[in-house]
Amino acid sequence: NSGFLAAFCAALAFLSKISGIIFVPVLIAVLLRTPSDWRVRAKHLGVLLVTLVCAGPWLLWNQILYGDPLATKPMLQVVPMLVVRKSIWSPYFTDVFAGVVARSFVGVFGGMNLYLPEWIYRSYALLAILACAGIVCVLVTRRFDYRPIAALAAVCLLSIILTVQFNLTVSQPQGRLLFPALPACMVLVALGLNGLPKWSPHLTRVTVAAALAINIYALLKVELAAYWRPKPQPVTTVL
């Protein structure tokens, strides 16, 4: 059953990273949107017991050990030097946060200090704009059911909200915090590009090839160039 599998995967995502909790409300919304009466919908919600059974022991153990099922408060107590509480209207969010998160979602390496060339970020920004335009075209022309698109968009939005909420306490504007939503984001990009007028399989192959070329460039010209150092060869003296 796809519902049980989705509930199990949501539990695995949550157990691997707390931000995986974003899948639970989306799953609930999808189950409640099924075209049936409330009794059947309530029965469908029963699959969430799978999530509870998988994640429940971990939550209970955290509650017993730390007094917090998510163990977030003890974590902040262990690293108090990282706690920097701020307002959503602070300069951190208005001037710094969005740009750094967007770039590191694409790729920032090392200790968040090794950036890719700016043209790579702009290329991905253009790709995102085209994908959004394609999603609008798909929704306007009704060529695709809006409900899967809404579910995927909700995953991305909840991931952004959690990242913002986390950064209200800890200053970590890192794109890796959005990685739980990466599959949903990529599906939306694929749907959006395919929804553009005159988009073709050939353009899809070109886009995939370009993304692969950028990854290889980043590996060879940015990461290896910055971190790889050949071992010095021993000097031998011939007498």
C-alpha cells in the first residue's frame, strides 16, 4: 500500500534528520484530500501509526533522557556559543540570509568559505525562474493535476519555514538545511521545464548535460584546486 510506504518513508526521514518532520503534515493533507467521505479519510489517516511506531521509541527516549522529545533544548545548552537569538526583521534576515542560503543550496564548500563562480549561481537562478514560469503555465492551462504540485510545493515551503525558524536562534544560513526538500524541488523543476511552451526532450538532454558539466567543473576547478595538494617527492642524492 502506497500510504503505508509513504508513512514509513516519512518516519525514516524524520529519524535521519529532525527537519524530515515536514513530510508528516504534507502526508496528512494528502490523505485528507482523498475523494471519499470522512470515515474513509479517517481510516486512511491510520497509516500514520506506522510513522508513530517507527519514531515513537526515539521520541520517548529523548523525553526520558532530556525532557524534550526532539532534544533541541539540550543541544542548544551544549553549544551555547552558537545561540544568537534574533528577530525575523533583523539585518541578518533582510541582508544576509536569503543570498547565502540560496548559494549554499547550489554549492558552497569548506567552512562555508569556498564559493563557486557567480555565473554558476546565476545559471541555477535562471533555471529556477524558468521552472516557476513553467509551473504557472501548467496550472493556467490545467495540463496537470494541481494537487501533486501543491504537495511538492508544500514540502519546499515547510522546509524553508523550518530553516528560518532554526536561524532565529542559531546563525547557520546553510542550504544543506533545505536538502530534505531537494527531491520535491527537483520534481517541480522537471514539471516546470516540461510545462514551458516549445520545450522538447532535446532541451531536457541539454539541461542535464549542462548540469553535469557544471558539477565536473566545480569538482576540478574549485574543490580540487582549493584543497588538493600533491605530496612532495623525496629528494634523493646520487653519490
